[in-house]
Amino acid sequence: MKGFVRSTLAMGISLAMMASANASEFAEMDPVTLRLAHVVNEQDGFHIAAVKFQELVQERTEGAVSVDLYPNASLGDERTLLEGMQIGTVDMGVITNGPVANFVEEMAVFELPFLFPSPEAAYEVLDGPIGQELLDKLAEVNLKGLAYAERGFRNLTNSERPVSSPDDLDGLRIRVMENPVYTDTFRELGANAIPMAWTEALTAMQQGTIDGQENPVNVIHSFKLNETQAHMTLTRHTYAPALFVMGMPSWNQLPEAAQEVLVQAAQEAAEHERRVNAEMEAEQLAELREAGMQIIDDADLEAFQAAVAPVYEKYGEQFGDYLERIREALE
């Protein structure tokens, strides 16, 4: 019993000393303000994740590190933000996985259609060794991957007609992210896939120069796409992660204690966003239906999966052994 008491006391003293050391380190640290940017609005899950991150970092560094938020593509589109991080003109962002994959090709393995059967399956891979390995690869292009937030399972919308099978997509002009896996996926489905930055896509939908797009329910709802898109099909064709990403120039200027706070805060903010997204989706779908959007939830998903088989033939080996490892992890 005495041994247990001594052990518990020693542990308590050790934790107190660690906390004191951290407090001391932050007290002596020159204050830093990080600029965190994203391309969506304040109702979007990205902003929810960013706000949570901001709060956690402020609290845990005792104000030594503060985070200013720049939503609505105010600092540029996602590719511009990533390039800014590489050279130090932007500190960090919450960025959709597709554009990140243009910098580290293996990241695009997550974009393969119908790869993950559920959000929980995706989290298991992203938060495990495979996900961490890919985050670490960002260092090769002067970026620091902190954690995986989410864009979520993507669904199809369009302004022309109901889509229940790939045949219904024939000829529709569908905006996709600037990523070859997305482009090839929708071309195999019969659409005229048009890679385009999100900010441009919003204008193109309003002007009718494209017929549709694909995104998770939370994006479709927060950007009120029902105003230009009469039809949605719950294809859930791709689970799209998003990343808390930082530029190495900014990362390397922080002391180790602050770096540890940022990594942990990013993970907790990501998990918070995932929970919020799950809670909000049913409510968002109901509101979109009430606003007049026609939503198909019984599409022929087997036909969609069969149609995209050539995408796996083309890209299956392009990502090294990551596809095989993900499939093994999901068994």
C-alpha cells in the first residue's frame, strides 16, 4: 500500500513538473499568431473544425500561440493556399484532400471511389499507421500534415434531371476537384467531368455553364446549392478527408512544446468536426427537401461501382502498396 502511495505521489509530482515546465516554456515564448485559411463559409464543417482548433491552441499555450481565421477563400483557392504555406506567406489551413494529392500523389488513394464502406472504416485507416505515414510524406514538399478532418462522403447534384444510374449522367457537365482520380471517375460514369476550383464552380453553377457538382451534404446545404441544383443523388461515391496542413517555414519556427499542442489540437478539432457532421446531416437533408430539392436515396449503387472498375485498373498500382494495405486494414 505504501508503495502504491509513493508511486501515485511520484506520478503526481512528475505530471505537475511537466505542466510547470510547459507553462514556463510558453511564458518565455515570444507570442505567435498563425493565419489559418480555408475556402468555405462559416457554416461549413471546415470552419467548425478551425474554430475548435483556434480555441484549443489558445487555451493550451496560454495565449502564446493565437490563430486568426480566414474563411471564404479570402487568401486564395486551395492550391494557392498550399503554395503559400510552402513559402511561408500562409501559415496553415484546412484543405480538401484532392488538392493536397496534387502535391503528394499517394494521398489520392483516399479518393478512389467506393473505397470506404462507412465513416468509421475511414477513421480507422486515417487515424492509424497508414494515415500517419501519408501525413509524414507531406514533409517532402515542405508541408506538415497535422491531422485528418473531413469533407465527408460525396454526393452528386445537378440542375437537369434525376440521376438513378450511370446512364442518367450521360453528357452532364459535372464539376470535379482538380484531381485526376475524380476526373477519371466521372468520365467513366459517363459525365463530362470538368476540373475546376470551388470558387469558380459556384459562379459556373449560377451561370449555367456547368450542370452539376459532387460534394458532401454539409457543403450542399451550407452553400445553398438547392438554389441552382434541383436534384441530388445520395451516391456516397467517395469519402473525402480534409487535412489540417501547415507550412514547414511556420512549423519550424515553433518550439517543440507548441508543435505538440498543435498536433493534438488538430486531432481533437478533427474528431469534433466529424461528430458535428454526423449529427447535422439528417437535419440538413430534411431542410434541403423542404426547400424543394429532389433527393434520390435509392440509386443503383451497384451499377455505379461496376462503372468505375477501370479507375482501379488505372490507379490501383500507382499508389504503391497503399491500396492493398487499406483493403487489408478494412478486412
